[in-house]
Amino acid sequence: MRSEFLMLYFSLLGLLCLFGIHLYWLLFLYKRHRNTKPVKPTLKGYPSVTVQLPLYNEKRVVRRLIEAVAQMDWPIDALEIQVLDDSTDETTDIAREVVSELCAHGHNVQLIHRDCRTEYKAGALANGLKSATGEFVAVFDADNIPPANFLKDSVAYFTDESVGMVQARWDFVNRNQSLLCRAQALFLDSHFGIEQLARSRGGLLLNFNGSAGIWRRRAIEESGGWSGRTLTEDLELSFRAQLAGWKFLYLDDLLVPTELPASVRGFRSQQYRWAKGAVETALQMLPTIWRASIPLRQKIAATLHLTHKFINLVMVALALTLVPALYLRLEGGIEKLFLVDLPIFLLGAGSMSIFYGISFRRTNKNPKLRDTLILPFLTSLGVALAVNNTRAVFSALLGRRSEFVRTPKSGVDERTDGSLPKSYRMKSDASTHIEAGLALYATVSVGIALSLHLYFTAPFLATFAVGYSYLTFLNYRESRVVS
């Protein structure tokens, strides 16, 4: 039993190392290619563009979104706007009013309402595409505020006939609203500023992020169109399109303001959907990827990309087994822990700290000392999400179908506090109580590690204790508001 337990422990460390090496690979590509920006071609003419705006109960932001799209710098006769509305609340009436106003001023705006959310967002996009007239199709979520220059700065790259999609970078209007929002912003800064840049410029397969991007319509249609088989229809179509030969570009300097979920339950729900959808896409696409005639490095990178959410299983298991495993390892002397366990552990866990640190430095040129305190907290929050995301991974592996639960948008700006209408607030789930239990377990584990003089493990266990405690606090605080 002892040997089996230690075998599990070293297997977990090995997997942690594998995901750590993946992050170091992306950092290497980022460092190598960060200054090699794609050359922007000259825009020749104004091809027809359809802008699709999928909505579901977004009364706080629907007007802001539609009006921002209508103000984009593009000829009015070459711009079609589709409001793809599946709402069941006042959103439809507000959208109808805005559409009527814009049509009166000569804009080509259509409200396409569905009474049934068949295949959710994927179904809405596919349904709109049936009547769309544009050669290119831009997609914005309800919380986006597309800048006026978006089309001029993205359509130009389609001069290359092999380009199928251009993805812009997300920026955040409520980055400093709360500690939770600051952490989310850094998570996504790391994804866009390092991961997407490294994949795009390093010749790896890239993903469309579901919004703030524009497609060549032919690339969508020739790749099989939108599908609701997974919760991340954007990710699945991205891989299908690139395996069909289409090139994707990421524009790091084209920023689209968007809104972060201010509620911890909205954030966890979003993370659950992304984690489950990634695993569903992996199950769908990995066999096709490994049969495809693409370079081996692309196959390996795509596999690590699609299976990265399995790191959550590893983190939860390590949190539960680390102290018992190290106690057993002490029988061979503490020197072995420093020579074997510690280097392996740092190779894996240390990659996250370095990854977030580089991203933080990239977006904060002259940070104050107190600003850097977000970095250890960011790691804590990342590992604390493991319970929520582990549930998502298992749900995908078991083939359970889930509703596409949209992240509520509050329409936060300088005049609002970001609070949600009562009808938009989300209820608690089983993760809340599991996280509370793990917060206590991790705290006790820190004490045990210190008593055994395992000082190098205490910081790692403390990140779990802090992260789980913070999520538990936010969840129970929101419970009082919802109830």
C-alpha cells in the first residue's frame, strides 16, 4: 500500500512537470517572437461584413453593444448587424427599440429572435449565418464594446486568401473593480499576451476566443459550421478550420474592451464552462488532430492545449496527498526530498508563478510594491479553482450534457457599482462546501508540514489554504445576498 501511494504521488508530480514544461515552452515562444509583429496589409476596398451579436438576457448591456457596433468606422452599405436574441426577459424589447432607432438612420440592423435556445450560442450563430450577407463575419459577446477601428484594423489581414480568422485581444473595463476582477484580468492577460501571442507567432494551432474576432465566412462553412456538440463551440470550430488548412492570426495591439464577471459564482460558472468545453473538444478532436498531416510539434502543442484542464485533477490530488507522501518519504532522509522532490515540484508549480509574473510585468511597466502582492494571490486563486474545474472535467469525461450557462453582465462603468439584478444572481453548488472543507484541510496541512520541518512545502499548501478560504468567503457572502 505504501509503494502504491508513493507511486501515485510521483505520478502526480510527473504530470505537474509535464504541464509546467508546456508553460515554459509557451514562454520560450513568447520571448522569441514577441517583437515579430505581423505586417498589416493595406486595406483595399470595403468588403461586406456581417456582425453577429448573440444575446441571452442581457438587458444591462444590450444597448451599449448594438450602438458601439453601429458606430464602427465602416461604410454603412457594407455593414450588416445581426442581433441574435434568445432572451426571455426585457432584453428583447430593448434590442427591438435600439434596432428600430438605428434602422431609422439608415443602418442595416436585424433582430433575429428565437423562442428555443437550440444548441445555445452555436445554434444562434448558425441560424444567423443562414441569412447573413457578409463575406466576413465578426462576433461580439454582450459584454464587448468594440472600438470604431476594429473592422479597419482586422479586415486588412484577409488580403491573404489563406487567413480564415483574426482574433483581437480583450481589455477590461472593470479591471480594478475588486480583488477578484484584478485576478481575472491577470489570468486573461496571461492567456492573450503570452499564450495567444506565442501560438500565433510560433506556428502553433490557435483558438478563436468566442468573441472580439472576425472570420472569413467561407472558413466557417467549409469547416462544417458552428456546432453545439461542446460547450466551447469556438474552440472546436477553431481546430476544425485550421486542420482544413485555414490560417489564424492574433492581433495583440487590437484591443476590445469587455467586462469581467464581478460575481464569484459568475466567474466559477464561466470557468466550469471553459474547462468542460475544452475536455469535450479534446474528446472530439484529438483523434482527428493525430491523424492530420500537420507537423508533430503542432500535434503535441494542440494535445497539451486541449488537455490542460486536467491539471485541476492533479492539483486537487496533490493537495490531498502531499503531506502524507512527504511524511513517508522522510524515512529515507530529508536530503532526498531536497534532491528529488523539491526540484521536480518547482519545475511544475514554479512555472505558473513565472508565467503570471512575466504577464504582470508586461502589463504593469512600473508597478508599486503593493501591486505585486496580487501574484501570490493569483496562484492561490488558480489552484483553488481546481475543485470547480475538476467537476467540469469529470462531467465531460462521463459524457454528461450541460446547459450553456451564460455569465451575467452588469453593464459596469464609472457610474455603476457592478451589482447584478436579483434575477441574474446565481445559486451556490456543491463546489462551495467542498472548497470550505479543503480550506480547513489545507490549513491543517500547513501546520503538520511545519511540525515535520517540511518548510519548503508550507508555501505551496498555504496557497491552497488562502485560495479555498477566499472562494469560500465570497461564496457564503453571496449566499446571503441571493437568499
